[in-house]
Amino acid sequence: MNIRYKLTLIPGIIFLLIPSISEAKNLLVPFTVQAPNSIWVQPWRDACEETSIAMVNNFYQGNLVRNITKNNAKKDILQILKIKETKWGKSLDEDAKKVVELINNFLPWEARIVENPTLEDIKNEIDNEQPVIIPVYGRALNNKYFRNGGPIYHMLVISGYDEEKKEFITQEPGTIRGLDFRYSYDKLLNAIHDFVPQNKTQSGPKNAIFTSKEITNSAEIDADNDGLNKIEEINYGSISWLKDSDGDGYNDGTEVRNGYSPIKKFETL
């Protein structure tokens, strides 16, 4: 919530400053389009999920630039894609459940699915410094910058809201104009639909992905089965999706238990 001052004229008095409250907030979630080089072929054409995850990951890692550089964006998106394909193999579209599972298994923050989120639910998350990832029926957005009416399934990040204009502020990976892109409350809430195969997303459940920097429910997960849980991987700096982060032939957990660094070959802790 921002406080502004309004100039009010009163007879016999030069001026009076009266505080005026403007309910608007926008988190500094770094933006990138899902095709950083504007070449809309695979894997970029269907990388909205990976890009949304990457943008929120940059936010929680403290990389508070307005625009992620093209090289860094490509690296970040491809890394999420690699993690996804290591976990499930090749696919083009992922529903909210898979996105949440990927985040909770491998990234240093958390996510959860919220069914039928309300406007107030989403605004409350933004007020608590927590971006929201939204799966949508893309054509319901009526985004004039989308080609051919837009994708049937799409994902984006809500980073803020403007109560005066009744608009969400988003980081929209589907267009190069997506930095702080605005959708009306009604339009975006109506467009929320989770992925359903065979082009049936329009009838998909109304799920949202709420995120948090605090790690509680996923702290004990050891998704790569290397003997270190998620919190230990973060503390030791090891790679959460690789059993052997430094490539020396020993699992990360085995190295730690024997007093060796999991990220530097043959070095002790």
C-alpha cells in the first residue's frame, strides 16, 4: 500500500497536504520472455512454465533486476527444462501439480496448489512478498500481442495489483512486452484453468500456485536420492538434482558423512 499526498485548497489557507492511500503494490520479480532471442521454436515456444519458475526463482534468490539478460534467461530456462526432463522425460506442457513437485523437490523455495483462489487470496500473497504462478486458458486473456489468439494452455506470474484500476500486474512470458503487463482482475481470474490434455484446458480446474521463500514442508525431501535432503543440499551448496555434484564418483551424502565436500573434489569440509 502506497501513501501519496494530495494538495487540497481551503479558503483563507494557502494549501493543506492530506494523505491519500493508493492500494497498489508490485514485487520486483525479474522478467524474461520465454523466447529470449525472439525465436519462437522449441524448446522456447512451450517454455512458459519453465520461464515462470525461473522468474520466481530469480526473485527468491535476490536477483532483483527488472530484466534478466538474454544469456542468463536462456541458461535459467534450460536448467529448469533439464531438471524437468530428468524427472519426467520430455513433455511440452505441465500442470500445476508437476510444477509444484519440481519446485519442492529441487529449488530453494516452496510452492503449493490453491484451488479456486479469490482476488483477496492473491492480493494477500503479494502483500506478503510472495509471487503467484498462474496456469491459464491462454485465449481467454485476449492478449493482443499473442499470435493466433494465444496458446490454449499458458502460465504466467502475478507480481502485483492495482486496486484503483482493478488490475493485476504480471510478468507475462508470452510476449516481449510482458514486463509488468496488466490484466483486469476479472479477465485473469476468469482465465485461470489448469492444464488438461487434448486441448481441454478451458474446462480445467481453477488452480493457482502460491509460493514461499520459507522452506517447511519440503525440507526433508531427498529427490535425487543422494543421502542429502533439500535443506542439506542448500547448506552444502550441492546440486539438488544430481547425486554426485562434483563428479568424483561418490554420492553427495556419502561424501558429507565421511567429512568431504560434495562440491569440491577430494576436499574436506
